[in-house]
Amino acid sequence: MAKPALFASLQTRLVADTDTVAKAAADTNVIVRKNSLSAGINYGSDALFFGRTGPKKYPFLAADLVVNYKSGFFIYGSALKVLGYEVPLVDEIDVGGGYFYRLSKNFTGTLSYTRFIFNNKSAIIKSASSNDINFKNSYDWGFAKTSLVADYLFGKSYDVFTTISNSKYWESSWSIFDDQDYLSINPSFNFILGTQNFVQRYSIDHKYQLEADNIYVRNENATGARANAKFTMLNYSFKIPVSYNRPHYTLEFSYKYSIPVNVEGALLNRRESFYNLTFYYVFY
């Protein structure tokens, strides 16, 4: 029972896993040509953005809505609240849209745009960005699926990223409670290359000036911005999501181990484990 593409479409835009703006879909071998509304809610142990976290842990709760059209177009919105802080009430709102396409049985992709809107008091690392154009292509080799994702961030900071992911999707041939449910697992190994001008922007915005001195220049996005403007390896990670699936909804728990490299400025990121619990429902 392969997971319908509209489930994967919601997963693609959940902010549960913000290594990239678009989350790798679990499985898209079955296209469901129906208009649908997808809703999800997610808890995360820390906010992660292109392999980087803030100077403190920011556990969060996020909610998402996605409208999928049978033509392949989709629009979406999400809201995120950092837990443990009364202010602000909502830290982040995202809105965007895009197009899902299939070039062959094994070759799929998405092209999307997302606008990030942050409360002025938001302290998550992602608040150093404002717009993202995302272009993702995936090929299923049978023994594994390879995804190549390109992101261009612009607005408050200007960065480019390439994310490469290799995953293997598996689902149970047996049921748990009745013949309508099944378990799935989609372990993956991922690495991210890119620039990190957003790290400098974050340091300046949040006045971590002593820590930011080693990366600060007047023109924050110039080639003279030292290591931040270099296109280099940023992060390695592996992730194990386990999902309980029914025809209209999925409950997923995931574990990720992240290894940041070439960390610049105030963040001083270390190796870290991330935990996410996500529930999403599809209305046909």
C-alpha cells in the first residue's frame, strides 16, 4: 500500500524538519488525482534550519494547512510557536505555493516559493531569512531514492544551498488493528552544502556582537564576508521516521542525529539529537 502523493505533499511542507524549507517526501509512487485539503500539527525538540540551530534550544509546536489541486499545483500556510516563552504568541507564519510534477514512474519533483513572516521578538535561527525558492528532484532507483534539492534564500540575507538525500522507504505487509492500517519507515542519510550569510544576519539582528565580531563586515553579503559567503559543507545527518498510517491520516515519530561542520560566528553548534512527533490528516 504505497503512500499517496497528497500525503507526501503535506510532508513536503511541514516545518517539522526545517533542514531545508521543503521536507523530503516519504513516497510518491502513487499519484492521487483529487483536490484535497491536508492539515498537520507537529512538535519538535529544537528548531533547525539548513543544519544550524540557535544559541539556545527552541522546542516548538507548529500547525500546517495545504490545499492540493489535481493539476499538481498546491498552496500552503503554517504557523509556529516556540514553547516555554510567553512572548511572542506566534513566532513564525509561512505562506507559499508550488507545483508537483512527474517526469516518469521513478522521477518526480517540485518547484515552490515560500514567504517567511516573523514576529520581531522571534529568536529562532530561521528568522534571519524572509524568502525561499525551492527546486527539488527525486529519482527512485528501487533499492533507494535519491533527492537533490536547490534553495535560494533572499531578502534579509542571501544564500544558496544544495541538499542531497538518500533514503529507503519500507512499509509493512501486515496490519496492526485492521486491514486499513500499516507501518512505514523511511531512514535517510543527508548532507547540506551552501553559504551561511543568514548566520551573520542572525547574529546582527540579535546583537550577539561579541560572538559575531569574527564574521562582521559592513557589507554582510559581499564576497568579503569571510567564511560565511563560501559555498561549503554545512551539515551531515541521518534520520529515522516511523509512521502509523491509515487511509486519511498518519502519525509519525522521527529521530534525527545532526553533525554540523564549518560553523561560523555566534552559534557554536554541536552535534545534536532531534525528536519530532507529527500528526496529519487529509480531507478528500
